[in-house]
Amino acid sequence: MTAAQGVLLRPITMGLLLQSLFLLLLLLLLGSCLHTAAAFPKGCYPSEEEGLKTFRCSNAQLTEVPRDIPNDTNKLYLDFNQIPFLPRDAFQDLPLLLELDLSHNAITRIETGAFQGLAEHLHSLDLSSNRLISVSKDAFSNLKAKVNLSNNPWLCDCRLQELIRAVELVADSSGGIVCDSSTQEEHVGKAFLQVIADTDFCNVYKKTTDIAMLVTMFGWFAMVISYLVYYVRQNQEDARRHLEYLKSLPSKQRRSEESSTISTVV
């Protein structure tokens, strides 16, 4: 090969080398994207909305809270799925979460600590249109978010009253918290806030408990009195029989028995 040919081939070689490097980088980037996409559950995808990192799993036929959600997510949509309950620490790896939509699921139970780690930033929590009947206020401990609890088959009792007082409800959502069942039948079908305007469920429960205790104490007292009355009557009957027996004895023996009886009574 002549020097002139070497000069001509050098740019071609460099071009081929650069093209190969470019293709290699493109393949690596594509592989990384495919791997990331494969890590997400089917029907879930990340996006950016109004400058906030969003993760959508709406109507993805989920039966549990998915794992591998990017931990820098600001808005999480898990609505229109079949999630039945929220376990403890379900969202502990999402410290920057601002909005959480769990509406239109099948949630019947929320474990204490399910929202642990979200207290600092979360400002919106949607639990509407689920199957919640009764939830402890402790499940929302330290949570400052506005909560939507409407359209659930609530049991109206002291527990729900404590829950409503412990959380801040989303504006205009309180009318959707309706008594599907209640400790008092006349409240069924009514808005809970309307009911507790006239009824203090926790006070009623306390009064019922106090009455039950009084009835129990009265029962024990009646039993003790009945036993004492029986005991006295039984002793009186024994004494009467003994006196009749003494009367039937000869005079000398009777005096001896009477004095014995008197000393025993004393």
C-alpha cells in the first residue's frame, strides 16, 4: 500500500469506528430503556405532569400495591384496580410523594403504618369508592394530607367518629360519607356528619358500657342478698326444730339442752 492510499483509507477507518461506537451506545441506551420498562407492572408507566414525576397504574388490573415504583415519584395513580388491602409500609420507599390516588379499588382493610413515611410531604389521599366499613384512626397517624373517604359502605359508630375527627377531609367530600350500617338503625342511609351533629356515638357507647356494669353489679348484689336471706331462714328453721325437740324431752334433760343451746347462740 502506498502512502497516498494510506492517507485516503484513514478517514474511512475513522468514520467506520465512530459509526460503530454510535451504534453501540444506541444499543446500550435501548437495552436500558427496555429493562426499565420490563421492571414496571403491566399497564404502569412513568411520566411527567406539570413538572412533577408521575407514575400511572390506572386500570391495570392490580391486586396489590406494585413494587419498583421510582422512589422520586411525586404523584401515584393506582385507581380502578382490584387492590383488597394496604399492608404496613406499603409506601415507605416514596418519601417525595405528594398525591396518592387509590380510588375505585376493593380495599376493605388498612393496616396501621400503611402510610408510614408519607407524613412529611403527602397532601392528597383519595380512598373513595372502595369497600371500607371500619378503619382505625391509627392507620392515619401523623398524616397531614386531605383525605377523601366518600362512597364506602361505612359502619357508623364510635370508631368512624374518631376517624373523622382525626383526619382532614377533602372539601365537599363529607356528604359522600354515608351510613351503610349503624349501631342505631334510624341512621342508615344518612350522611355521617349530619348524624353526629345530633348523636355522639362514643358517648352513647360509654353510657351503654356504664349501664352494663351497673346491671352486672346489681345482679351480684341481688345474689348476695338472696344467699343471706336463705342462710338466715335456714338457721331459723333449724333453731325452731331444735326447740321443738327440746320441748319433747324430760324436764331435767331439757334444761341442760336449753342452756347448751343458749350458750351456742351467744
